Amino acid sequence: MTFKTLDDMDLDGKIVLTRVDINVPVEDGRVTDATRIERIVPTIKDILAKGGKPVLLAHFGRPKGQVVPEMSLRITVPALETALGQPVTFVERPSRDALDAEPVGTIVLVENTRFSSMEEKNDPQMAQFLASLGDVYCNDAFSAAHRAHASTEGVARLLPACAGRLMEAELTALGKALSHPEHPVVAVVGGAKVSTKLDLLSNLLAKVDHLVIGGGMANTFLAAKGIEVGKSLCEHDLADTARAIMDKAATENCTIHLPSDIVVAREFKAGADNETLPVDQCPADAMILDAGPKTVASVVDTIKASKTLVWNGPLGAFEIAPFDAATVAAAQGAAEATKAGTLLSVAGGGDTVAALNHAGVSDNFTYVSTAGGAFLEWLEGKTLPGVKALEDAA
């Protein structure tokens, strides 16, 4: 992967169109989690330090090409100003003259790009308009890079283009994890359904040495092996698919790890009565809600014996105690190995980030991606239009 970064660009006196992701949660008129805003600060500060004028382009919600007042980016201005430590100028309808007139050192935020129906269509007219506003394009929104929109792909082909610091960090981390990893490589893939992760599993088999399957997905694989899973979440209709994945793993020299012991309960609620059993002894009226301690010990040993870890999805129903035990223990084991310097650990996906936060280890992984869909498509081996545009520009 070759792409230019802010270090490669002359920004002095230039307007830098900067695509960011500040699609943050809002309640009662204020931002409730500013993580995504905080992550773009290094890029904006570096543009300012190099004499550039950052003009921020972003989407917010799904207005579907209509002006929806509740989805105005104006709501993010206070949180942006807090994170950046300076005022932010909000503009509904930008013009080149108005942007030129803003003093050096100004940060400008442009209204929601998705208020225009041309954005999601990647309409050349909108891309041309955006390009007319700036001198350099900087994409710092990896989380939107799987969308070929006017502000993520179209404009990148009309101006000198580079990656911002967050995009650079994301692409570097993902490159080390999958494009040219240090072996052995282990992937932990969990979640509810195999059907949502077929492309992911298929792509990983050829790239990793160990594949740990957890969550509801594991039940489908257990059932495919003829193991009774009671009332557990399970896609019985995908038994043939699961067997095909296991067969392919064998030809790719990839070891699949499934639970050897299970934690079962009759009801899915916090503190429900539960028991730990061998994997082949799930009662007909019970649900598998977590992996057991023997499974966890084996997973942690596999992680600690590896050089690279890619993690997407929890090992059990981590949202409810005590069915968070396997996910927490495995995450803590990965964090220990990362801190010891023996493991490069990259994780991503909404549930994964929540699970690692729950385990208190997010800061101890090498890189935790907040880019849900883009992260998943990258793991699936798909081309991301926003990234491809930066590669072509380089």
C-alpha cells in the first residue's frame, strides 16, 4: 500500500479539505461520546502547524439527500471546540471566496455532506464543487472509506490527496496485521451469526495460522460437527457451509479452534443460573452463552504463542454477566502479551470495541479501530474506494 501523508504535502497558505468522521452519538442536543472527535485532533493540529487552513467535510446520520435540521453538524461544534481548544467556524453553504477570507489559523466545519443527494451518488458535479473549495484533499475518515461518495472518493481524484494521521495509523496497523504480518497469526472471530461473516472467514483462512471461533457463530460449527446445542442461537441451515469452511481450513493449514467446554443457562438474563459442561453435554432445554474455562485457557495460550492477533467479535454474550468471562479473560491475555512486546494486536468492529472497553484493555491493544463497516470489509479482502483513491493519487 502506497499513499501520501501530511508529511509529503506542502500546506502553507493552502486550504486543506479534510474528510473526517464525526458521526458521534448525541442526546438532548449534546455529544455524549466524543471519541471520534478526539481522534481527528492530531490531523487538524498538524495541518495548522504546516500553515494550512483545515476545512472539515463530514456526514452525520442518514438524511438521505434531504436537509434534516436534527442532523445538522452544528451540534458537534461545542465538542469540536473543546477537543481542539479553539473556536470552530460553522458554514452551511461554503464558497471559495468566503473560505479565502477566513484568517490563517481558522478551522472551518462545513454542513453535513449528506444533505445533498449528490454525495452518496458520488456525483461528479458535487466532487468538482468540493474540489473548487480547496487546494489539497486529506482523508482522515477510514471509517467512511468503504463508501464511494463525492467527499470520500470523487474529490480525492481531483486534488493532490493524502491520508490524515488517523487514516495513516489505521492503514499502517491493518497492513501489519494482515497484508504483511509476522507469523504465527491468530484471528479471533465471534458474534451471533456465521451468515454475516462468510466473506471474512473465507479471506482469513488463507492468511492466518489459527482461527478462534466464538459467540453464537461457534454453535453453528458445533452443530455442523453433530454436537447438540440445545436451544442455543444457531444457524442449522448453514451446516454444509460450516463444514466447507472447516475443510478449507485443513487445506490452508489453518487450525480452527472451537469451544471444548461451555457455559449454559436456561434463560438469557444477568446472573441467570448457569453451569459449565463439556461441549457435547448441552441439555436440550439450555442455551450456550459463553465458552468455558478450559476453552479460554487454550485460547489465551494460542494468543500468547502468536506474533499477530486480529480480533473481530466477542466469544460469548459479553453484555450480560457472568457470560462475559471468556471474552474478558481472552482480551486480558491479549493485552498482557501486547504490553510484553510479544504480540501485535489489532481489533475492530462495534461489539469488539465495546467488549474490549468492558474488559478495560482497549488502551493496551496495539490498535483498536472504531471503523465498523470499513474494518470488516478490509478483513474480508475487499477494495475500499476511499483508500484506492489515495493509492492512485500517490
